[in-house]
Amino acid sequence: MKRLLASFAAVILPMMMMLLVVGCNHQDPQAQRPVRPVQTFRVGDNPAVKAAPFAGEVRARLETLLAFRVTGKIIGRPVEVGDPIHKGKLLARLDASDYLLGTQAFKAQLKSAQADRDFAKHDLARYRELLQQHVISPPEFDRHGHCLHRRTTAGGGFDGAMGAGG
């Protein structure tokens, strides 16, 4: 045990003394930083600054966001920001392919609704004959009549929209 204490004192004590000496070394960190010169001037009425150009953008206080009622890419814009415009002037030209595809899809839906309506008419005529032969009940015939009415009003909505849109 005495040997262990002697070796501890021989190794550990000198190390602790070195740490104390290094830790107590007092260095000034500001002395190591280099001094950087700074150029200053007073803000005031300087004639040299009045002639200097500055980059910037002048915008209107109120701007109107434009939106189109149909989809499509803008393929032309004959006016630029800040140009004077008047009512009826062309602002942008849109690619019509999206609009044409939408119109074709709408026409296909119209034809489908018309075919459904025609089928319901023929179906109702067949059920009218079955009602006269007392094969079906009046409520069953009324159900098919309501089905024809629903399909007729749906097709009428398409006809009105096609007359207004294209």
C-alpha cells in the first residue's frame, strides 16, 4: 500500500501542479486580435451622393391581379408592366388546347346524357305497356317515370350550358 501511495505521489502530483500552472496563465485575448481600420463619414447633404445612381423598382401603389376564367398557358402578352391600357385592349393570349379539350369532354357528357334520356323514354314506354297489362304496379311505373324526369332535366342542363358556352 505504501508503494501505491508513493507511485501516486510521484506521478499524479506533478501532473496536477502542471495543470495549475497552465490554468493560471493569464493571457489577454484582445491583444491577439489585429486592429482593422474602418472608414466612416457623416450623413448629411453631400453633393457627391446626390449624383450617384441607385438601383430600384418603382411600382404602383395599387395593383390589380388578373385571373382568367379558363385554363391554359399564356402564349403571348402584348402589354408590359406600366403600359397604359383601356377597356377592350388585349392583355394576354392563352393557348386554347385546354379549353378545346374541356369542350370536347362536355360534348361527350351531353351525348351520354341524351342517350340515357332516350333509353329512359323507351323504358317508360315498355313499362307503360306492362302497366296496362297489369303486370307491374303503379308505383313501379311511377318510379320509372321519375327516372325519365331526372334524366330529362340533367340533359336540359347540358343543352343550356352548351348554348351559352359554345
